[in-house]
Amino acid sequence: MATKSGSRPAYRCAECGWTAIKWVGRCGECQAWGTVVETGAPTAVRTSAAAPARPAVPIADVDAQTARARPTGVGEFDRVLGGGLVPGAVVLMAGEPGIGKSTLALDVAARAAREGRRVLYVSGEESAAQVKLRAERIGAVADTLYLAAETDLSTVLGHLERTDPDLLVVDSVQTVASADVEGAPGNVGQVREVAAALIQAAKSRDTAAVLIGHVTKDGSIAGPRVLEHLVDVVVQFEGERHSRLRLVRAVKNRFGPTDEVGCFDLGDAGIVGLPDPSGLFLTSRDRPVAGTCVTVTLEGRRPLVAEVQALVSRPGGGSPRRTTSGLDSSRLAMVLAVLGQRAGVPLAELDCYAATVGGVRLSEPASDLALALALTSALADLSLPMGTIAVGEVGLAGDLRPVTGLQRRLTEAARIGFTEAVVPTGSLADGPPPAGIRVHEVATLADAVRLVGSAAQGGSPQGGLVAVTNG
């Protein structure tokens, strides 16, 4: 039993749901200007104890079989979820428009229906006919897959009660609205109410639910932050619009790890998992090319072999240009400065362009060494030896620092067919390298340049790309 103890005016941010007792011009949570509005008078309540419907039981007597994950049939999605969908679990799938959220959710729904499970797909953005056309295009038509084009929360709950599905898909949670809450669909109050109602209904029926969510212009999930706390799993879609590669990353997972990444190929026939995506990030060629270097990056716990390409040229006028694609521009600026000051590679007055192959984004410092060697190779117009990879972080003092997960990186490189690796000194402290790959440990960036340069020329270790550049 709840008793009112008083009230006072309240203000809430329309963007993130942050509340305050007085009006302010700037939200204290998301720092947005002009989004704090008055929402009425909240009431403080005191709740008295009530008799529980089911008594508490010892943890040893709890049946855990009902919480076992059931595979979805999409291996890469199961990898991210931690084995599959758990009955009663609620998954929030977020990403930019057109990145493949609806396509993947429809594929998962159809695979579940083909296994004999009852599936309800609620579309708030498209008509049932439009969803049917996409299902035919990607081969996702099944007898026990039910479609409903609804945006009213009470109607959606009615479909859920009548269909009694094993899996519920809502596309998207921002388009569904409750008549009991003021405001347009997608605002903070509506999203909170709709999500809470769907989560409560799914958990009371042991129905797995996949909620598709929008993202804001800065890439964060739209709606109140409490939405991410209410659900069990939050997965984020990543990928460039001009690339077919899509990465699905678990931001939160109550049933598995959060360092797994799923790789998908989005094409005309739908979205397909890529168990071995390393080949997408390499250029097939018969002979080495100057300005390229291969590295191994870790996406979660998965090693991916990726190629870094660089090009240097004389500026046409004005300040030298620094352009990147798939790489952090600040890391490029730092690597250029270290190359000039610590390794004697004169790049400060030249235009420098750096990019990755296949649309992959390299954000970890382990790709610094490959970027530095690619730039130096482009400047000297000397190609690195075939079958060579470079992994290491470049310090401002010109030193090379070991990186995490080197054994996994080397194992993946050896599996692809690489035979030589340049790594920082001390990287093999955890064990010997895998069979088939020879490791060269170097202490500084200048040593790495000389080592690879001498091999590229086929000369003595004293030679190098720097010596050739300086004439």
C-alpha cells in the first residue's frame, strides 16, 4: 500500500530522462541545451510489505535449465549473445538506419519459426506487406512467423497474449506508443513505458524478445539511459555505409561475455555471418607493393588480419594534408611526429594519406607499427617482404611497446599464411611463437625501420629504408 507524502515541481530532460527539482538551461547528464522541461509534480511514496506469491528458495534448489540459451541458427549472432537466446531474455539491438538491424532480426525470427517455435514480428515502421517482401528477398518466410504492423502498445500486448509466441521481435521500440503517457512516440516517457511493459510481458511468459532501437547522431542509443539497464543484452551494430562489412558487438550481456564480436556481410540477399572475415581486409596480389603493411587487430577476442595502405606526395601548395580512412587521424599525426623525430624519416612537409582495406576500422594502438612501416615504405618506394606482419604500439620516445593477445594474433597470421612478424621486444614472454612464423623482436621504431628496410633491399642489416631515402 502506497501513501503520498508530498510533492514538488519536477523537470526532466527530453533527451536522456535526467530529472531536477528546478529548471536549468543545460542538462546535467547529457549536457544538451534547452531540453529540460517541466513534467508535473512527482509524489514520494511509502510502500508497505505484502505477502509474496512465491516464497524464496535456496539457490541450490533453483532449476537453471529454463535459463539455458537456445541457438538462433545464426552462428555469429550466437557468438555475441553467448550461445543463443535465453527464454525470457530481452535483447536491445541498436544501430544506425540501414545498417542491417531489421534484416538480421527477420532472419533470426524465420530460423526460429522453422524450428517449430512460434514467433511474433511487430513492425512499427513498415507495413506487413513491406516486411513480407523483404522476407521473400532474404528467404525468411515460415509458417509459424506471424507479422503485425502496430504502433499502439495495448494492441501489441493484445497480439502477444493471443499469439503466445516463443520469440517476440519489435521493430522498433521508439515507434510504439502508449495512450496512457503524454507525448509523441519516441520521447523519454513513451520509450520508458513501452520498454517496461514489453519487458514485463516477455519475462512473465518466458518469451525471448528482441527490441530494435534507434541511435542518436552521436551513435548512442536513443531514449533514456534506463532502457539499457532494463534489458538483459545490448548489442550494437557497427559499419561504414559504403562497406558491406557489419560488426555486431555486445555492450552489455547478462548471459555471456561482452568482448565477443560477430562479423556479417550485408548484401542483396540479406545478411550473412562471416566465420572467417580476415580475407576481406587483405588485397590479393602476386607481388608486394610499396606503401602497404599488414597487421593483426583484436576485435573483442577475435583476431583479424588487416592491411594498412599509405601514400605520400609533394603538397601542391599550402600546408601538408593528413587524410585517413579507417584509422584515427590523431594516431596518424603522432606516428608521423615520432617517425620524424626518433627514426629520421622526413614526412613533416609531405602530404600523407593512410587507409585500411575492406572498410575495417583500426582503433587500437597495436596498429601503430604497421602504419609507421607503411608510411616509410611509401616514402622510400620500397615494398616490404611478402608474408610479413607488424604488430606493436609506438611510444613518443620512439620505443615499441608490447600489446595484449600477441599469441592469438600470431596464430591467426600463421593460419592465413604469413611467415614473418615484427613485434616489440619482450612480446614473447608468455610463450614461443606458433609454428610456421618467425618473430623478430625490436626495441625501437628506428630498429624496426632498419630491419624491414634491409630485408626489402635484400642487403645488410645496416641498410634500411631511411638510408635509401636519405640518398
